[in-house]
Amino acid sequence: MKKSWDNPIEHAMPDGVRVPASVRIGTVVVAPATVLAPMAGVTDTVFRRFIRNASVFSASPDHASIKDRVTNQASGCGLIMTEFTSADGLARMRESKRKRYLTFYDDEHPIAAQLFGSNPATLADAARIVEETGFDLVDLNLGCPAKRVVSCNGGSGLLRDLPLIETIFRAVRAAVTIPFTVKFRLGWNDNHIVCVPLAKLAEDCGLNAVSLHARTREQGYTGQARWHHIAEVRDAVTIPVIGNGDVRTPEDACALIAKTRCDAIMVGRAAPANPWIFRQIAQYTATGRYDLPTEADRHRMIRTYFEMLLAEASPDAPGSPAADAAGKMKQFASWFTHGVRGGAALRKSIYEARSGGAILEAVDSFFSREATEAAEPEQQRAAEQNPEPAPDQQPLLVEG
Ligand SMILES: Cc1cc2nc3c(=O)[nH]c(=O)nc-3n(C[C@H](O)[C@H](O)[C@H](O)COP(=O)(O)O)c2cc1C
């Protein structure tokens, strides 16, 4: 899957535009109106909680003391979603195995489970399982471009068959009472753009919101997301529209709102590359400015995530598979280190490490080396400018 963007557009911050404070999806209030996109192999329970925690921002001075479990009341990330899950697989699995796929913790609410498949009855059964498991929303994937999914008519494969989509919508709608949403692409290709009729169909069938990744199936992850189609969908329906595609910064998020008037924004690839993005958006909403992470922030962030992975991999973690924490760390490193100075060296040392513990050591030694190297020229410059401070000019020691 493509992890980078083709010639991304640098948006200027539009004047006076903010990401909405909330959006109501059926009975669920998503506040703020930001969504972590479902990403297979990425948005498991550890990553979702990590992002929700990394997104905490409060304009009040004691926000640093928030140590309790983070809910969407405190986090800049309003809604999280599972990776897509096969409806056929869920229907076939034993209950214990299902739990593994649908694991989430109390502090993940509100949370949506995403399903894919093409059989209306099976999708309806799977949606019932999702509801019984305690998810707040169920989402249908009509966007996945992967061949193995499309070849079974799932994901974006269904975009070529609106009548079948209608049958699925009605079957799932009748099966559950929790809000039901759909995430789709523009259409199969440029000759077959169906986003507006599809959104109208969703509304007619009682779905509670739509998310549009503004690319066709044929585009995959290449080229630009074509946001004007999100605006067309916004004009065509009254249910909430969640805009998705190429949001990398708070500027992009506000530009997407300004250009499409969509009700919420969804962030995918930027989240593992810049896990502060939701916090930055929240800070911008509250104060009109936002902070960029320091090297120390990056160190803390990568360490926190890796420690969470190791904790989840411990055999007594509830519902956990014997997760390959070291493998996940390596995968995350390939996303994250692209923003880090000297990231190639960090990536190399993480790939070469043999265990989770060794990876943590590699991370610590990388950042302490970076900190020393960054401090050296500073100290040198300071020493040259100010060789021997007079006793009354000695710096005050600040504790803590
Ligand atoms: C690694 C990866 C896995 C993805 N898995 C899913 C998925 O399971 N379900 C889904 O609806 N979209 C999936 N997507 C698409 C994203 O949810 C999102 O629509 C897309 O990346 C565009 O948003 P972005 O430009 O913010 O990344 C995936 C994308 C990536 C990069």
C-alpha cells in the first residue's frame, strides 16, 4: 500500500475556518468532528488508543495533568475505527477468535467496526455481531482496491453494482439499531463515478453518514484526492459527510472543510507519520495556532507506542493474539522515521534489532545521540560568545 503522497498540495490556512466541534452520526456525537481512518495492518487497538492519547489537547493550563483514561471528551480525535474485517470470516469464526478481530477497550468509545463483504445476509449477520460486541457504529467498506477483496466483489468491487449495494444497505440497516455508515471511493474509474447516486442511496436506505475517499478504485493511492466530489456529495444529501483524502496538516483539514463544507474530516496516512495531527487540529481550533513536535516529543511518542505494543503482546493482555510486537515496531518505524532527522539511521538500527527490548534501546540511543549532537554546536557557540561568565551572571538553576 502506498504510504506517501504524490506531489502533495501545500494548502494555506483558510481565514476563520475551523474543523467543526462536533458532528452527530445517528445517536452518536463525535466531538471534535475528526475521524481516524480505518487502515488494515495499522489501526489495531494499540494504535487506536495511542492516537487517541497522543491527540489530547486542552487549552486549560492543567491539561498536562490528564493521566486518566482518555475519552473523546479530551482527545482531538473524535472517532476511531477498526481495520476492515471480513463479514464472511466473522460469520464462520468461533466466538473466541471473533474477539481477537473485534478487540477494543473501554476507553476507545466511540468506536466503529468496519466490515467488508458482498453477501447481504452475511453482512447483516456480521453487523449483528458487531452490535452485540458493543461497538457504537458499524461501517461498510466500499473502497478497498485490493485485488483479493475486489475479486470476491467486496470493497470497491461493489461500486460497479449499485442494485446489490442497495440490497446490502437494506439488509444491514434492518439488522442493527446502532448507527450505520459507509465509506466509499468516487467510483471504479473516471468513466464510472458513482459517489453522488451512492450517497443518495445511503440516505434513502437509512444510513447515518457517509465517508468519501475522493479517489477512484483505479487511482489506488496515486494522484490527488479530488475534493470537489466531496462538495458534490455534501450538496446531494442531508446526512453527515466525512471528507477523506490527503489531509496531512491542520491547514489541509481546514482547507478540506472550506472547499467542501463537509461535516467532519478523516485522516489516514498522516496519523502514523505525524501522530500529533489531531492534537494540532484541536490546538488550532482552540487557539488559532499549533505546535510542531520537538525531537524530545518524537522520542517520547515512539517510546510510548512501542511500550504499549510490548504490553499488549504480553500473554495476559485480554483478547490479545501473541502479537508480533517487534514486527509492528519495525512497520511503524517505516512510517514514522521519515519525519525524523537522521531517520534512515534510526530505521536501520530498528530493523537490525532482534527483540522489542533491543528496539527500545536502539530508539533511546538514537535520540540521546541526536540530543548530544544538537546540543554540541549550541554549547560551542555559547562558550565562544561568553567564555567565562562573571559570578553574578551565573545562570539560575531552575528545578524540575
Ligand atoms: C495501509 C493502509 C490500509 C488501509 N486500510 C483500509 C481499510 O481497512 N478500510 C478502509 O476503508 N480504508 C483503508 N485504507 C484507506 C484509508 O482509510 C484512507 O481512505 C486513505 O488512506 C486516504 O486517506 P489519507 O490520504 O488520509 O491517507 C487504508 C489505507 C492505507 C494506507
